[in-house]
Amino acid sequence: MPKRSGASQEQEFEEFAQARAAQLYRSAWLLCGSHHQAEDLVQETLAKVYARWRRPFGRIDNPSAYAQTTLTRTFLGGVRRRSSGEQPYADVPELLVDDPAAGTDVRLALRALLAELPAADRVVLVLRYLEDLSVDEVADRMGISSGAVRNRSMRALERVRGLADDSLRIRKV
């Protein structure tokens, strides 16, 4: 593999960051529930990815997966370190809203349900069902076994179903 120049590496990373920032932000917002915390999480994630990107032999085979894994583990690490139970709440960011009038109630209800879950359960549900990753991919990104992901998914879904009311039921047209 030819060695990349510093300028080439920086340009590649900048293009990667611009292409992935919106998706990373969406995941971060779903995990954090706060616009400001999500921005901080994405910034910290991209800084970690950039540090790895700049290593002489730090070629990342799948940068998107690496960034998502870094985001997930950074979020979980931050939750473990945080001593405060405070959970700020912000409006749904425009980035998530294709049509501001469509589905706002469902999005807000989903966010409220996710906020009721422990951080690891929230990560599993976001990655499995909103990011559409396989059990093995979620397990790899979280650093746990596939069985733990299946078990956590089942229990988290059961808890969400218990918290949800009939207004969240989506009717097929």
C-alpha cells in the first residue's frame, strides 16, 4: 500500500467527516437526547477517529463502522463517568425532521421512551432498530457478546412496550 502524504490524509479525513457527520449526529442525538451533548459526542468521536487516521500504520478498513463503534463506546464511557443523573432535554433537531409536520409526535414519544431506558439498553435499541445493524455488529461495537445483545434487546423492547401507550401504535394505511 502506498504511503499517504499528510495533506492527502487530512483531505481524506475531512471528506469522510463531512460525509458521516449527519449520520453520527443522528445516532448521538438518539443516544444523548440533547443537541449539545450530541454535538460534543460527535466532536469527540471524530477527534478519536482522526487520531487513529493520522497514525503511520493506522489505516482503518471500514471507517464508517469504526466511527460508529467509537461513538457508541465514547457514549457508554461518558455515561459510566457521569456522576449526575441530570438529563437535559431539547427539541427535535431539524436534521432529523424531513417534514416538520409529519411524525413529530411519534419522534417525541420515541425520544421520551428512549430516555427512560438505561444507557446500554438505549444503545442496543438505537443500533439494532434505528441504525439497522445486525446483532453481531452491535455486539462488536459495544464490546459485548451477541447473546448479551439479544438478551438486552429483548428486555429493552419489553420495557418500551410496557411504557408505550396506544398513541404510538402506527397504523398501516
